[in-house]
Amino acid sequence: MPTMSTSEIFLIALTIILAVPYAFWRLLRTDTYAPLVVVQIVGGIILGPGVLGAAFPSYYSFVFNPQVIGALNGVAWWAVMMFVFAAGLELDLGDAWENRRETAITAGCALAVPLVLGAAAAALLLRQPGWIGPKGGYAQAVLGIGMACAVTALPILVLLMEKLGIFRTALGQRLLRYASLDDVLIWGVLALILVDWERVGRQGLFLVFFALAAWAVRRLVAAVEQNDRWYVSLVWLAACGFAADWSGLHFMVGAFLAGAVLDAKWYDRARLDGFREFLLLAVMPVFFLSTGLRTQWGVGGAAVFGAAALFLVASVAGKLIGVHLAGRLLGWAKGEAAVIGWMLQTKALIMIIFVNVLLDKQIITAETFTALLLMAVASTMLTVPNVRPRLARLGLAKLAAG
């Protein structure tokens, strides 16, 4: 039998990535508690080295060999950069500046409270051996786990807002403001966890040069024709992604900022919608599933599930308490804080990336990583069932008007 080429094996992997999660999602009708994106992430974990890869190593080494994984990762990186860029375009910077006090208070409370509760849960757990990595200190692991409990996954948040029909409402703008500020902060905290002062310096340089470059790109994009704006924007996106990743902020932060400094009114609305719908249909499934494929995890018994439950309580309760505190300080209408809190506790992708770094640096162990991974999936699955009835009770028009 002739040996298959890498391109043929890549297409086999792509068929699995597109078909298997969709079939489970459609046949089991999981949409009310597990949207397709969650099924895709879980599918990646199951199809990856930790589950089916461990049970059938020959299957995994054949289909998801290093060459195929490299190709999938390339597609996945560019897919999520374009998707997050499109989300950034929807952020109204003028509105964000006008509401900077509200944004700072809400984002601060939504980040600080789950961080503190998550760190407290970690401090309790880490008294036992087996949770701190060989190169990690107690303080590093506590802060890392605390931040993992505080993270909001911006790409997943955008997807769920679209699913619930609130992406382009005033509520959607508010959620984008809160989550994007927190997403920028988490990578700065990661630099502190790693005690990487060179990275902190690079982040400062990136922000200075980004501000200058954004001014020039805004003038250029506003001056050229509609078709040229897309070409210029994609070049700008790739450059920002590289610069942000070089600085240690992560390429997804750069992609969001690249879109956020441009005005959505410069782009044809129908074309922008079609662009985002194409990404969701054709390439974002590769990102969601390849994220799961990259996870390395080994279940260490009931203690891991107990730790996951502890982190889940700290994460969800912390986010809800923090947002309710912000709502009291800012005088929000009754019910708004619950909706915003449940939306912002969405985790998965960003948190998985964040804790993968902690695992790679051996600050946490595989058991800790597994517990955080289980928490992230459970957290994301809780969002839609809790938000949908609350939106129905409030009335979207009333809430969006805020």
C-alpha cells in the first residue's frame, strides 16, 4: 500500500475536525447547554493525545502527526486572528472613552474578585503535594491559578453574544469593553508570574509603537478605497499580531487591538458580516479543535475532579460577586449584573492557552492543568443556560438601551 502524503493526511484530519463535533452537536442536540464551539473544544481533547491518543496511539501518530499538527496550527492561528480582529472592529472606541470610568470599575471588579477567590482556592489546594510544578514557586502557582479563574475568553464571548443576538447591541459593546481590558491585563500579569522583566519592557515598547502606528494606519485606511481597506487591514493585522506576540502580550491581543483602533463604518456592513460568518463556518472549527488537540493531560483520580469543582466555584462565584459589586457602585438596573457576570465568566480558549504556558514552564503539574481545563469547559457550558432565561425576563431592548 503506497504511503499517504502529508496533504492527504491533513485532509483526513480536516474531515474529522469538521465532521465529528458537528455530528455529535446535531445528533445529541446539545445546543442548550453545550454550543458547537464547546463541543469542538471537548472533541479536540477527546481526539487528542490524552484520550483516544492514549487508547489508540497508532491512530493519533498517523492522523495528527507533527507535520499535520503544524499545518493545522497555522490555519488556526490565522483564523482566530481574523475573527478577533473582526470583533475588535465592532468596538466603538469613542463610546469606550466616554464610558472609561464604568469600564475600568467593571473590568477591575470582574478581574480582581475571581482572582482573589481563585488564589485562595489555590492556596488551600497547594498545601498538598503534586499540584506545584518542579520549577514553580508557591506564590507563582497561587497567582497563576487565581488569574486562570479570572480570565474571560474573548473569542468565545463574541460567539456566544452572536448566538444570543446581543453582539451589536449596547450590551454587546459593554461586554466587549470589559473583556478586552481584562484580556490585555492578563498577559501583563503572566509576565509578572514568570518574573520576566524583559517581557514587561517589551510590552511597554509595543504599546508606544502601536499607538504611533495606529495613528498612521487609521489615516491610510480612511483614505483608500473599500477593497484596498481589506488588504491594508490584513497586513496591519499580521504585523500587530507579530509585534504583540514578540512583546509577550500574545498575538490574539494584538489582533483585537488592530481591529479596535479602526472604525467599523469604514467597512461595508454586509461584507463584514459575511467575512465573520465565513470564518465561523470554514476555519474557526480548526482553531477550536486544534486547541483541544494541543492539550496534554492525565487524570489523577478523584482529587483532580475535586480541584476542578473548587476552581469552578471560585471562578463563577468570583465573577458574579465582582460584577454585582460593580453594578452596585454604578447603579445598574436590577438583573443586569447577573447577565453580564454570567457572560464574563466564559472561559475555555484564553484560559487553556494561559495555563498551557504555566504547564510548559513547569509552574503547575499536569494534574493542576487537568483540573483547570475541566473547570474551563464546565464554566463555558454554564453560560448560555443561565443567560438566556435572564435575557428573556429582562427584555433585550431594555437591557441593550443601557
